[in-house]
Amino acid sequence: MGNDHKLGKNKKFFKYFKEYEWSNIIAMMRNNRLDPKICKEDFKDKLVVITGATSGIGYLTARKYAAMGANLLCINRNILKSEALCLEIGQEFGVRCEYKIADLSRLAEIFQVAKELSAMNLPIDVLIHNAGVYLTKRELTSDGLEKVFVVHYLSSFVINYLLMEKLKSQEKARIILVGSEGHRFAAWGLRLEDLNWEKRSYSGLKSYGSAKTAQLLSMIVFADQFQNSGVTINTMHPGAVKTETGQENGPVYRWFKRNFLDKTLRSPEISAEALYYLGVSKEMEAVSGKFFNLTAEEEPAPPALDREVAGELWNISLELSGLHQ
Ligand SMILES: NC(=O)c1ccc[n+]([C@@H]2O[C@H](COP(=O)([O-])OP(=O)(O)OC[C@H]3O[C@@H](n4cnc5c(N)ncnc54)[C@H](OP(=O)(O)O)[C@@H]3O)[C@@H](O)[C@H]2O)c1
């Protein structure tokens, strides 16, 4: 069994190695400097569900959709910030802004919110999975799972899975996963036998890269499931932008971020514009299963395109979340 795994890993190593193309990296570097395409159409009276709208990219995206007339349902973990957000948005834009509280690192709360969303009578026009954390040290959730994997990946998997029937019955909806070029840090792919990082050293970049690769892999299967249903699912990198990300880490990381990283980053306004374009523009109506750097389509890294691993991850995710029973 141990040897089988080693063999499988080596095979994947050579498979991916052969598939890497420099032209994709060069395209990414070029796209990193681009501005997003702008969509000027309004989105009056549509419903947008967005996770992690209390800060950074989620906050500006919520404001952008509200400014264009959409009603919002935000899935946040903090009541006070949610109250302030909805008050601000309601007063400024005159749209409906509601929220549900869920800690998206906890399976019970993920299931609760997914069930509430699927029981709603209103159609969800756009669903944006944005919430995320960046951790330099491994943390386990109360369910015993690695936290970055759950917040970035498993929460969106469960919510999408439980919403599948509702969204299909609407015959029109767009799901957007806020992913990252950081998926490329998982250069040799997901280690499905060690998703909890017990057998290897943990780092922020590696766990983040793995979780974002998992997101992209799940997109492949969801895009198949939604084929010809009118529901699309795409993943986007929101730019390297200045937000509150990483605040859970220690003082050294926060000092480094404030004094070095933040000085190189762009404004998250570009992320909000891109998320609006991907969610609303006519050009994106029939586009599904694709990865965008802001609004420029790109080829993800080979491990994020591996259909065999995508299928295995799907089954493991059903097991881990208890959806298989
Ligand atoms: N910033 C970048 O350059 C960049 C680049 C590539 C991808 N991204 C992706 O963009 C997304 C948004 O990140 P950001 O940069 O805007 O970071 P941010 O400012 O830290 O915002 C993260 C949001 O997620 C929420 N959140 C975190 N953990 C949660 C949990 N357990 N349950 C529910 N909500 C939770 C936060 O809530 P609180 O307000 O309560 O903390 C906040 O609203 C992430 O998926 C990130 O990976 C960012």
C-alpha cells in the first residue's frame, strides 16, 4: 500500500512535469499587470450570495454589486461586522442586504447555511465563494480537519453540492470561486492521503496552494454536473491586492506584510470589478469550468487539471463532510 502510493506519486510527478509549459507562466505574469474588463450593465433586483463580505475583496465586491442594484445575502462569521456592513449598504445604495452567520471552518455551520440557502424560495443569481484564511501554522478545526482546506475548499464544496438541485431548477445561476494563482504553489499536486498535513512539513504557501488546487479540481466535476443546466461555475484569481488577509498569524508575519508585502499590492477595487464582470456580463453567460486571472482566461497548473484526482477528491470530500452516508 505504502509503495503503491509512492509509485502513484512518482507517476504524477513525471506526468505533471511533462505537462508544465513556460508559456502559461509567462501569460500569468503578463496578465498580473492587466486591469479587469469592466461590465456596465446593472444587476437590479438580482440576488447575490457572497461569503466573507466583511473585509477586503468580499467587502468591496458586496459594495460593487449593491451599487449596481443587486440585493445581497452575505455569509459571514462576525455579527457586529455584518450588522455594520448591511446598515452601510442599505443606507448608501437602498438595496436589501441581509446576512447569515456561519463559521466556514465548522462543518455543522457549513451544513446549516447550505440547507438554509437551498430552502430559499428566491433564486440565487450569483454565488461567490470568497471567504478565506492564510495561516503560517497548521491549525485543526473542531472537526479535526486542516483549517485552510476547510475554509477555502470543503465549505464551498458542501454548499455547492447541497445547492445543486436548487440551482439547476432555477435554470440560470453563476457560481464563482475566488481562487488564486497561489494554486501553483502545489506544484506536484494534492496529497490526497495527507490532506491534514500529518506526514509532511506544513507551510502557509503549501497549504494555501493545495486548498486552491482542490477548489479548481472540484470546479471540473461541478462544471460537468451543471452541463446544459444554465448554471455555470468558474474560478478567478482576484489579483495580488491589499486586504486584511493573514491577520490571524503572528506579529512577525503581520510586520512583514505591513512593511513589505502590502507595498507591492494593488487595490482590491480591481477584484470587485472582475467579480462583477464574471458574475454579470453577457460575455460570461455560457462560460463554465474556466480559470481567470481577474477577467483574463488562463490555463491552471497541470495538477489542477487532473481529472483522475478531481474524481478521487470528490469522493474523499463526500466522505470527509459526511455527505456519503
Ligand atoms: N488578497 C489577495 O491578494 C488575494 C490573492 C489571491 C486570492 N485571494 C483570495 O481572496 C479571498 C478573500 O481574501 P481577502 O484577501 O479579501 O482577505 P480578508 O480581507 O482577510 O477577507 C477574508 C474574508 O473571509 C472571512 N473569513 C475568514 N475565515 C472565515 C471563516 N472561518 N468563516 C467565515 N468567514 C471567514 C473574513 O471574515 P472576518 O472579517 O470575520 O475576518 C473576511 O470577511 C480569499 O479566498 C483569498 O484566498 C486573495
